[in-house]
Amino acid sequence: MHLHFDCFSGMSGDMTLGALVDVGLSPQTLRKGLKALPISGYRLKVSKVYRGAIQATKVDVVISQGHDKALSWPQIRRLLSKSAIPASVKRQALSVFERLAQAEGTVHGQDSTTVHFHEVGVIDSLVDVMGTLLGCHELGIETYSASPVNVGSGTIDCTHGALPVPGPAVAELAKGYPIYSKGPAMEMTTPTGMALVTTLAQTFGELPPVIPSAIGYGAGTADPHDWPNVLRVFLALTPTTESFESDQVIQLETNIDDMNPQIYESVMERLFEDGALDVILTPTIMKRSRPGIILTVLAQAEQTEALVQTIFRETTSIGVRRQIIDRVTLARSMKTIRLPQGQVRVKTVQIGNSLKHRPEFQDCQAISKKTGIPVQDVIEAVIRKLS
């Protein structure tokens, strides 16, 4: 199963939990799953409410006996480690809370191990996170996608005083992910919601091609006028006949018309060393009919800052365009073939039920230079080994 988060009104832990119940998660199954956590003193209240013209499910965690003080990340980690929840859910939960700890630590200038979750460490937030992950597990969800996330605007009051929206922790968690602000001035996305969506979703963008089986709406606590404060989710079947994989990369691009062409080879080498997935040089005609080059770099989000610095340092560029690119790729694997003359890495891609093999050219070229065997003969020897 596939789950798509439609975050047009943001995302929070309780909204996500409500949306899962609305899409078919049994409250009884949820309560049973949460008993595996070593916490008590709460009950779940599930109700139908309206947010604007949309009927949605609201899940409240009613506390009768809670923690008196905030929990640290090591305390939460120990609590999760003691629990009897499924191993896959435990890994996801540890990832969510680790992301939260790192974000809070960065914002407050602390090591993540010393961070105390004033907003997250209480029982209701723990139940929201664990209930969401357990619910996804019970529904058999294997893949996730999400729309860009509406973070809201204005200011909020919390244990740290008045803060701008998005809150600093949300802003930190949003690095490398698409966000925007629209609608009434309020907090629409909480740190818990942002940590959940950035942990679970493999892609961000428009609703991918899916076959919806159910659609659910999870209500937020706020009920602003003329704005449906809900998280919508699509529970869907995904086609199984294709071997496509989807992800997102960052495209960096700049136009250059005043640089010695001999330098481009060095620039490309440096960009690849700094983590570029691909580097492309495209001849073009620029203003005043000057011949120029469009330098295009594809990279993962975490590599982009270093690559931008490399472009500025190694070229004459004074500006770089940056955009998120959706990418569809074939499922692939890598293995090493041993020839008498040396080793060659081979990339194998799958198209439906057929396989295609791509020997790494640089490995074949290295053997050719060492032995004098033509490169094409080396490539053919590798293909024969694979037959």
C-alpha cells in the first residue's frame, strides 16, 4: 500500500493520527498496539468533527496522569528500546525523535543528547507519533509521498516564549524539503508533524499516479473561519508491473560566458568530488550574441550548499539557480565481475522482467590501459561473464 499526505493545511501528530483512523485504521487496533509502549495514564478519544465544510476525524489523547517534567532524547530512546513494538516501527520512531532532537539542538545551540522535549516529551505527543507509525504498520503501508507542506504564518506562544511561524524547529526540519505559507495566520505544521513527514515520505510533489482505495481527513485542533484545518491522506494501491523508482534531486544551474574553456574539466572533476550526481555543459548563445555555457549540476539536497560554494569558487559565476526536480529511475543494483586482468563494476537495471547490464567504463578503460587490450574487448569479456 501507498500513502500520500496532502499537507494543504499543514501537518501535526494528532492530524496524522486522525487521518489514519478516518482512512480505515481501527481505534481498537490502535489502542491494542499502543499497549506495547511502557507508558500509561492516558486514553484515546475518537470523534467526528467539522473543519469548514469537511467532516474529519479528531483523535485526542486525554491525560489522567502524565510526566511532570520534560524528557531528554536519551530518555525517550530508552523508553522506545524497552517497548514491545515491531522492530520496523521502532526504527522509524527512533528516526523521528532523533530528527527532532537534532533540530532542537541546532536551534538552541545544544548537543542533541542534552535536549529536553518541552513540547514533544509529554504523553500525548508520544502517543501521536507512535500511534501514527503503528497505524501505518497495521494498514500495511510500504511507500509514502507528500505534497509541499503548508507551514502557516504569524507567531505562536510556547515554553520558549513567542516565536515566529514556522517555529525554529520546524524551519530546521524543513531544510531540503518544499514548504510554503498560505491561509490564516496560525501555526499549521508542528515539529512533530514535520519530523513525521520528512521521515516517512520518499518523495515530495504532486499526487503521484496511484489507485486510491480510501481517502481520510484528520482534524487539527484549531478551527479557523473559512479554512478547513485538516490533513488529507490518500491510501492507494500502486501498480506492481513497473520497476520504476521515484525520488527528488536538486538542480543547480548557471550561465557562464567569460571563462577560459580549459577550466571546465577541472570544475567538473571538483563538482563530482563534492558529491554531484551529474554535471552537464550545454553550449548556448547569450546576450550580445556571446557564446556561453550552461553549467547544470544534479545533486542530493544535502550536497547542494557545498556544490554552490564550489561553483562560486571555481568559476566566474555570480548567481546560481536552484530548483527541486522529480526524477523517475529504473531499479538498479551494483556488483563486481572479476576478469584475469582486473575487476570491473557492473550496474544492472531492471525493466519489467528483463535485465540490462552496464559495465563501468572507467574500470574497463583502466584494464585497457594496463594491458593494451581494446576497451571494447574488455566490455565484451564482462558481458560474456554475465551470460
